[in-house]
Amino acid sequence: MSLQFILGSAGQDHRTPMVTALAQQVTAHPTDQSYYLVPNHIKFETEVDVLSALKNQIAPEQALFAQTQVQVFSFTRLAWSFMKMNRFTNSHGSRQQD
């Protein structure tokens, strides 16, 4: 597992190199899980844009495209997902119940 940051000013196009890297990752390692983190206020818009760009790079001839290996998460959604996957313990050391 690796973590990659792409940094720069807001005027630069960060999405294109990220989507290109995601497309290469999905093609080379189809069972790996990738996460694309964005601020809460642009999560839905970014998810639609990223999936559309991935479709154009991976399967441009397909009418429909879905991708389960790439998740676009806001920071809030990432925290929720992490807590759900790693059932946290309470202050007494026992697991929380649903």
C-alpha cells in the first residue's frame, strides 16, 4: 500500500495526472483498492468527473462504466469508512456494538 500526494497551486490541473495514475493502477493491478481524497464540498462532482475520465481512458467504447476498485472519498466519508471497517473499542477495551 502506498500514499501519494500531488501538490501545487489551485490553478494547476491536478485531476489529469491523478486519473492517469489511477487508470494505470487499475489496469496493472485490477484487485487493488484506490482512494481519491477530496474536500467534502466537491465530493460528488469529483466522483462523477473521475469516473467519467477513467471510462474515457480505460473503456472508451463502452456505453456504461462502473469501477469498484476506485473510491472517491471526502475526508469525512473516509473517517466513517475507516471506523466502520476497524470496529473501534470503547474506553473499557471492549468492542462497540451496532
